[in-house]
Amino acid sequence: MTSAALTSRVGAASAAPTGGAPAPRKPGGIRRRDRIIGLLAVLPAFLVVVGFMAFPVAFALFISFTRTNGLTFEWRWFENYIALFNDPIVRQVFLNNLTFLISVPLVIFAALIVSVLLFERVRGWKYFRVIFFLPNVLSVAVIGIMFRNAFGFYGGVNQALGLFGVEPIQFFTNGTTAIAIIILALVWAGFGYQSLLLLAGLTAINPAVFEAAAIDGAGWWKRLWYITLPNIRRVLGFVFIINVIYTFASLFGFIYVMTAGGPGFDTTTIDYLVFLRAFSSTNLGSGAALAVILFLFIGILTLIQNRVFRLGEED
């Protein structure tokens, strides 16, 4: 055998993979394995969440087509829905919810002012940040009782008015003043949390943009209007959406503690009316139908707001 042939055989043998060396793994296989492991890890929690959410929603949809007291079920098709659309009380309550939407621009305006001041680090800004967030720590029941006692007939507000010779006012016997007090409670309870959300959006803005605008002679108002607000458009849109949803779906605690929906139905909201129809009558189906309508309305309203604020588009 010639030396050239021997050299070629040795090179071929060294180039061939040994039987004991494992083949390198492909990156795609590793990613697929990690994805499967991640899905299996969250599967138990996912099943629990679906079990506690999907079943109640499906059951509420079912009983919305029936007349039931919780024990017997009588299939009524769309009669509950038709009765709700023809009910003047439902229309009045829906208008009440629209009235409570006044709190949305008020709480956003207060949160915007506070967040801008905190962002510019006025003197004592760290302490103010804690103080403004404190109302969000309190429960809705505590806040409701505070405002009910403060504006009660013998409350602090009437006592303060009495110092100026003003007769005590029955704030909660008039629908207009009762709604105004609830809106005041909503603004006081919510603006601290919204301020932190807006502050998080402000801190994401590049400080060089503000420095360049200041060098060019832009005043505080111009920087606010042309730099700050456009750069936190997404955060403002998100805050607006969650406040609208809160107004339609989460006022039950305030209404239950402060006014119980009175006087009459002047301060009753849709979520509180769901409670009244479902648990204060012999027909759970009517309350379930109203809850389904509220769910669909909030979903459509959220989609419209998302389109208006263009939250899904890239800047």
C-alpha cells in the first residue's frame, strides 16, 4: 500500500464520527422541549382558572334563558332579555351609569397633574407619592363608610357648614347630590393608583427630549402638550379604558355601603341592579340576563375604546 493511500484512509477514519459521541442537539428541538415543559407547568393553574371562571359564565348564560329560583328551571328562551329591554328601571339605571362616567375625566385629570408634579420631583415628592397612594390601600367598604359619615346629617361636612350659619343638608335624600358625593369618593379613591400608572409612563420618556425642548425655548405648557401627553398616549388610553370598565362593573361596593341604590333607583348602577334582580327576587334568570348584557356591552365598549386610542398600533 502506498503512503498516499494510507494517509487518505487515516484521514477518512479520523473524520468519521465515533460510535460513542452524541450528535449535537438542534436549537429548535431545545426550544420545543422548553415550550412543552412550560405549558405542562402552567396547565394545572390554567385548568383551575378555567374551572372557576368558564363554568360560572356558562351557567349564568344558561339560566339567563330560564325562570328559576335556584331549584327549579323553566326554559323561557329570550323572555328575560325582552323584559329587560322594555323595563324603564333598566333604562334609568343605565343612564345613572352614564352619569357616573363624569368621574373618569376628573380622576384622570387629577392623576395627570399629580403624576407630572411627581415626575418633576417637587419638594417632598417621595412623601406625596406615598400619601396619594394611601386611599387605594383602603377597601371600598371603608371608603364608602367614611364618605357616608362625613356627608351624613350629623357628619363633619354639615358641622363645618353650621359654623357659617348653614342649615344641615340631607345629602343622600337627593339623587343629584348623592351621585355627586359618590363621584367625589371615586375620584379620591382612584387618582393615586392612576397617578402611579401615568408616572410609570412618564419615566419611560427619554430625558434628552425634555432637555432639547428646554434648550429650544419651549415652556412648561408646551413641553406638557407636545412632548409629555403624546408620549404617554398609550398609558392614558389604558387608564381611560380601565376607569370606564370600573364605572360600569365595579361600583357595587360604593352603592351598597353609601346609598343602597336610593333614593328610589336614583343612584342604582347596573351591577347593583344585577344583585337586586338575582338575589332579591324569585327569578335568578333576570339577574343573569342583565349580567350577560352588561358583559357584552363592556366588551363592545372596550373594543371601541381600543380602536379610538389605537393601543394595538406601533408608534
